[in-house]
Amino acid sequence: MSSRRTRTRQPASSRVTEEEITNLVARLQYVVPEIHRRRTSDKVSATKVLQETCSYIKNLSREVGDLSDRLAHLLATMDVDSNEAAIIRSLLMRD
């Protein structure tokens, strides 16, 4: 048995074109701070952009978890009727 993946035929309308991939990679270069900060006239490979994007998303996820833990600790040690608790509740209710 071969370890190669077999390609299934997809309708032409569902295929992503090379131009679309190039545009998406360019958007990621603009949105991901690490790539955008050091972006020069040098071209960055799509692979590098995707690696940096994955790393950025993992870091964001870790930060959200840390902030969630800190908020839970803060709320657990706070008087629920205090002004600070009311402010936190109002911030959490925002969209």
C-alpha cells in the first residue's frame, strides 16, 4: 500500500486558485504583527507566513486562557456587589 494520498476530483468551482492563495497569504502578511513588522521588499514564502500565523494564533489562544484565568480569580476574590464587580459585569456583557 502506498503512503501517498490519492487526490479526489473536485468540481472546478470549489477549487482554490493560485491567485486566491496568493491574495490570502498577502492578507495574512498584513494582519499578523510579526510578519507585518519585519516585512520588507523581500518576499516571504507562503509556508513561512502560515507557520507565523499558526504561532500567532496559538499565542493569542494562550493569552485568552491566561486572561480568563486571571479574571476568574479576580471575580472569585471580589465582593459581587462592589462597583468593580459591576464594571467587570458590564464589560463582559458587551458584544
